[in-house]
Amino acid sequence: MRYRKFGKLDVMVSALGFGAMRLPTDGNPHNILEEEAIKMIRTAIDEGVNYVDTAYPYHGGNSEILTGKALKDGYREKVYLATKSPTWLIHNPEDFDRLLEEQLNKLQTDYIDFYLLHSLSQETWENVILKHKILERAEAAKSSGKIKYLGFSFHDQAEAFTTILDGYDKWDFCQIQYNYMDIENQAGMKGLKHAAAKGIGVVIMEPLLGGRLANPPADIKEILNENPVKYAPSEWALQWLWNQTEVSLVLSGMSNMEQVQENITAASRSGVGLLGDEDLKMIDRIRDRYNERVAIPCTGCSYCMPCPNHVEIPRNFELYNGSVIHDDIKGARHVYHNFFEEANRAAACIQCRICEDKCPQSIPISEWMPKVHQMLG
Ligand code: SF4
Ligand code: SF4
């Protein structure tokens, strides 16, 4: 295993972290196959992984319980344990303390090494964290030894990342979605460099874009096959991240033992400078090829919002484009039906065209919405 310095902290973390959000189940995401999952986590630790990441809502609340079990028999002492405060359940300052106690109990531990405020956005930063003075609560938890390091995970636009990162001078670390397709989405490469320049450790999540970069379409595979250096598509995505000095650790949500072994092999040969100029140019070509497949030139700027009829215009377009880019209509339909409120779906568009004048890309939004719904509905 290779180890990397974690920002300005006196901590060395394994290049690979075990993400406990896609553990093996019996088909119901709440029912983790306990024996197999524990074996996977312990195998990873035996092979040198020293960072395990879970969160309050993963697997319907069962991931923390399973992680606590996996870290018994001496494994707790071998790892840095990370979990996250479910910020959407914080309605008053006391909720933070109550949830932390609940998590310590579920994890069967006295302390969390890396504690994150989960999924911060501009909205939660202002209306939860600042409003309820949660940073003061978190500092008290640090002083009492219940948490060692405080950070946040992030899902919003780049400007919000800067606001949150610069809005508190005691962050120890942060966690961002980043992969070779997301260099300009969310925090992006700019956010990564900004955090690293401040000495803040950066944990990477979604290195494979929800698994999509592990299964590229045929034309992308062709580019990979032409390269003299051969790795599996998933490993190219991981090595691209580990090649960057600003990246502290890459989390992978592993679902079976084969993935554990593959990721450990990849992490063991990882490092800054592993990829040469030709390799990096190839990744650029792959990104360009993916982007050529974009059907709707939506940048996600949200100038068209709010829609008077509650259609979440950029989210619908992002989902549609993602499904086309990655040949994954089935996955996109699943998201459309399970993670979009009915009122926010493309189907709710009544073609009023109020949004269209506001779109700097001049996208005929009202014409696209029925097409989006036809494919995803
Ligand atoms: S055209 Fe559709 S998406 Fe645009 S504002 Fe009207 S209802 Fe909303
Ligand atoms: S204004 Fe246009 S480019 Fe911006 S999010 Fe809306 S549809 Fe996309």
C-alpha cells in the first residue's frame, strides 16, 4: 500500500480509503450481507488500508452498525474512522450532540477520527451550520475527544465551495466529488487546488462517477486499447487522481472482494508522476470524446430557475446528458423515478417558455423537456 500526507495534519493515510456505502446486500439496500462485508473491510485493512468512511444514512442507517462490527477484534486501532453528521436532521444545536452520541454507539467507539458535516451546500451552510452555531458544537466535541478532526463533504456549485472553505479557518479536511470528468463540476480542480493550498486534506469521493467510468462505451474503450500502457478503465480513473499531489486519499465504495483486490493492487502502484504526458493526453481525449456526446449544451448555471411550474431544469438536463454520455439509460431512469420528486420532473413542463429568455445558451428548453421525459419516464 502507498501512503500519502493528509494536508497539514501529522497523519499519513493509505492512498485508498474503504467507502462503506455500497456494501454487498441481499438486493434490499438496507440488508447488508454481514459476513461478506466484514471480510471485505478486514481484508482491505490487512492489506494496508487505514481509512474507513461511513455515514449516518448509508444502507438505511446500517452501514455504521456494520462498520462498528467490522472494526472489532483489534481492527479499530488500525484505522482512521470517518463518519458524517447528517446535517439535514439538525433543527437545533442539541441535535448535533444527540446524533454524534447515537453514531458513537452504533460504531461502538469512543471517538471518531474524521468527522464530516455531511453534504454541505450554500443553503445548509447558512441555514443549518451557521444558523445553529454547529461549528461551536463541533469544536466542543473536539475538545472533549469525541472527534479528532473536523471537515465537510460538499455537493453544490464551485462558488459555494469557496464560501464554505474560506468561511471557517479551522477546517482540518474536506471531501469532494472529483474524477476526470468532473474537473469543472462542483468544487472541481479549482476547489481541489484551493483547499490543498490552504493545507486542507482533500478526500475524493465518486472517483468513478458512480461506477460509470468503469464501464465506458465502445469508442472510449478503443482509445484505451490504443494506449501502450494498459490498465482497466476503473484503474485509469483512480491513477489519474493519485497522480495529483493535491489529492490526499481516494475513497472507493466497494461491493465485492474482487473490487477490493483490484483497488488494492491499483493503490499499491499509485503515486504522483506515475502517469506520463501521453497517458494524461489520452485522458484528455477520453474526456473530449465523452463531452462530444453531450446532447444538451446546458452548463448548469441555473439562470433559468426557478421554473414557475417547479421543473428542476438543470437537474433534468444533467441526468439526460449523463445517460447519453455513458450509455446508461437504465441508471438514469432509476434516478428519475426514485430521486426526483414528481413535480420536479421534465414531465411537469407546460411549455410556457418563461425560462428560455434567461438561458445564456439559448437552449429551447420547452422543446427538450418532452424528449427528456420520453427517454427517462
Ligand atoms: S417552459 Fe417548462 S421548464 Fe420552462 S418555465 Fe415553463 S414549465 Fe418551466
Ligand atoms: S439557463 Fe440554460 S444553461 Fe443555464 S441551467 Fe438553465 S438550461 Fe442550463
